[in-house]
Amino acid sequence: MNYKSIIKTVVILASVASLQSCDKDFSEVGGDIIGDNNLNIDTYQVSDLTAYTQPYGALGTQNLANMPFGSLDNGEFGRTNSSFVAQVLSSATSFNMMKPNAVMDSVYVYIPYYSQYDKVENEKTYYKLLNVVGDASFNLEVYENGYYLHDVNPGTGKTLDYFSDAAAQYEQFKKPTLLNDSKNIKQNKEFTFTKENIILYKRDENGNVVSDETTGKPVELERLAPGLWLDLNAEYFQKFAASGVNLNDPSQFKNFFRGLYFKATGNGTTGALGLLNLSLGKIVIKYHQEVEETDDEGNPVKKKQHLTATLPFSKAANAGEEATIFGDNINVSLNQNEGNNHNQVGNKTTGDAKVYVKGGEGNVAVIDLFSKNDFEELKKLRELDILVNDAILTVHVDVDAMPKDQIPQRLYLYNYDNGTPVSDFLNDNSANSLYSKLVYGGIYQPVNEETKVKSNTYKFRITEYIRAILKNKELKSPKLAIAATFNYNDLLINTVTKGVNSKLKTEIENTPENVTYIPSLSAMQPLGTVLYGTNTSSDKKMTLQIFYTKTKN
């Protein structure tokens, strides 16, 4: 009998089961295998498992791949405000046509959300918003940023770190004029994440919408996916025409206009918070100016010229356009917590009854595995000489502590000691229309009678991680940690696989080495959740089960 073939079949069956249904009960793995009677298929529940809350405080949040944005009453954690500062970029041609007599007609900023097509209704296209939590409004104020964002430290020449706790600094240096002063309160006092697409219409020289002569309907120029759209104070941007500065020069432009400060605060509602695709964001300035031309008879003629200047938040937003963008932008996420952040270190010896996982300036749940009593349990497992088919870490949510619609869709389990992803994450290419990394897991599974999910859980498959520990001749077990994140999109996955981490303002004492970085996934998800830990008699305690095969003697 080929034992390796049987074991491979077990793993494949388990993986297919998880792909077909994320809420499949993992305890069934290996339960119905028909094979050689000399094989024992069994389950082992690890007893040496200690989980505790570990706060990490302020962290570096410059140039995030995804920008968290909004204000939300985050259950047990109170209100979380996520603001940001972002530069915009000039190019060789952004302002080369602008004259001192130019008049700003309109200025708007557009930054898309992450979304999927949903339906068409009343000639409008609606989308499902991805990575947005909450459906209420919040207060949004936009100002010109007055704090110069250096790429490097002028004194040392080294890259500068910008930390999440610096909101007061940007508040101090912001220019006083409120830029998003539209009469439409959904753009300021009651900002909301909208699900419908944005339609741009053709306008005449006077700014009036042009209608089709046949249908009488407005003539469409462009349809944009849902995103943050704000009409900014056009008069304020009149200074661009009269500046006397070479705005096409990246260094002069960067000093003249230091980007925008987006300030999100509560307005008495529960609020909302989500991710912005800042890499595709831009400021668009539409203006007109008088130019002198010559008619067919050689006489000077004054004409009104209508032009557009586009200032992207990153080079990616300019892809496909002729103008070359110079320089690099800097964006900084700012986090403020108005409530209990549960920023106390848990009990590292006995573990905690409940662990608090929160992104932004938050916490991770550290999991210490097999280290007690000189690795006694690890030695026992190695002596059993088992063949591991699966290893599943199950974590239960305290749903009474958190609003149901605010529980993170996903959590991220990683190697705490060195900040790297576990091999199970890296090697998993499974996906469906909603999720990637299905076999690895970490997807929230709420109670559901139809799918027979019995409790509110996250489950992580760490089979390769456990196999590696058992095969290693040394007596060691790197600690794991659970961090908050949004559901993985391509940018988030690239952030992990490329090992992008956020530097901590204050390092955490740890053995074998102090922790100086936290996964950037946690920096991009400022919300949190409450989980049952290991030091509890509840049937919802955190568990690690190993499904294994062993030959009979």
C-alpha cells in the first residue's frame, strides 16, 4: 500500500472541501477514508497554546497601498477616525498652457473605492462596495496641507518615517480655508460611501450641461466607478494662475502646493470606514483663459480657450497618458481612537480569556505554541512519529462585544517573531469570486443554519507550518500573531508576499528578538474585533487541532 498516495488524497480532499464551502466543519477531514486497515486517522488537540493581547501603538503609515478612510463607532473599541494627508504630482505638461489670466471654472478630487458591478437600475449602474464597513455618514473636512513632506531627512539623507499618531501636527499646519464647501452636505457634513457610478456630462462654454438634440438627455462624457468625489473651492485654486512659480517643475510645485489633508470625524451617527484606491486618485482643474490668435486675414482675434490640468496622487493614475510624471508622492494615514483601545499587554504566562485585535494604532493577538515545560508537548508529538494531514487553528468571535456588521471580514495570521507570512499563506493560490487564499482561510464565518455553521469563527489552515515545526530538529516554535485586515485584494496580497511591513514607533520586547515591524495589512485596517482566548473554560476557547495519519504497529 502506498501511504504517501493516501495522505496526498486526504490533503486534496480537504482542500477541495474548503474551496466548495468555507464553513465546512474541518473536524470531518479524514473521517471517511477507505484504505488500508493498517492506518489510523486521528485528531490531536494541542494543549500548550497560549494567546494574549499585544498592543503595538503608533506605526509608520506612509505610502500605503490602500488608504483607510472614515469615522466609525467601532463597538467595544469606541470611535475610530481615519484621516490622511496626500501629495499630488505635477508633470512636464500639467500647467504649460496656463496663463496668468486663467480663470478656474471647477476643481474636483476623485479617488475610487474598491467595488464590483452589481446591477443597472433607472439607467444608473450600481456596485457592491468592497472593504467598506458601516453605511452611515461622517463629517469630512478637506484643507490644503501646510506641512512639507520630505522624502528623506535633510540632515541624514535617510528615508523619513511618518507615523500614524501625528494628526495634531497636520492640524496645526493646515491652511485655514475649507476646500470641500459644496452645498451638497454628502460631500462634507454628511459624507457617505455611494454605491452608484459617477457620470460626467458635456458642458458648454458657460458651464451648462449640453443635451442631445434627438433624445433631450444630457450628453455623457465619461462614467466612473464609485469613489470619493468632492467639488473643491475653485476660487481658492486661482492662486495657481497667479503664482509666478514654475508649476511644471516637481520641486517648485511640491513646495508651492503640499497636497491635501482629508480630516474625518464623527457627526453623531455610527459612521462608516473603508479603503480608497489612492493609486488611481487625482485632482482635476478645469479652467479657461483668453488667448490671442490670428484670423485668415492676419488680424488679431481674442478667443476663449478651455483647458484641463490633472494632478494624480501617484504615477499609476497617469498610466497611458503622454505627460510624464516627475518625482514620487507621499501619503500618510492618520489614526485617532476615541474610546477604549484595550492597549494593555495581556498575560503572557497564562494567556487571556479574551484577546483584542485591532488595526491602526492597535493590537495583535500573540499565540505562543509548544514553549511551556521545555517544549514537553512538542517532544511528545515528535515521538509519535505522525504524518500530519491538516492543522486547523479555530478562533471564536465575541459577538456581544461587536456590532455584527463591523466584524472584520478577514483576519491575518503570520509569524510574529520575524513579521513574515506563514508558508501556508504564500503557497495558497486558491480563489473564488469573493475570496482569495481560501485554503489558508482566516475568513469570518457567522452562524448560519442553512450552511450548518454553529458558531462565529475564523479558521486558519497552518498545516505546512506545523509540519515544519515537527520536522525541525531544534526545540523551537516561532510565535504566531493574528492581525486585523480587510478582505484581500491584489494590492493587499502583494503587500504581504513582498514582505511590506510598517515600522513601529516604539519596539516591542520579545524573544528571540524585539519586534520592530507590524504587517502593513494591520496599518490599513484601523477597525478591530474581540476574540475568545485560551485562558477560559468556555467552549469557544481558541483551539489548534492536528489531523494526522499513523501506521499501526
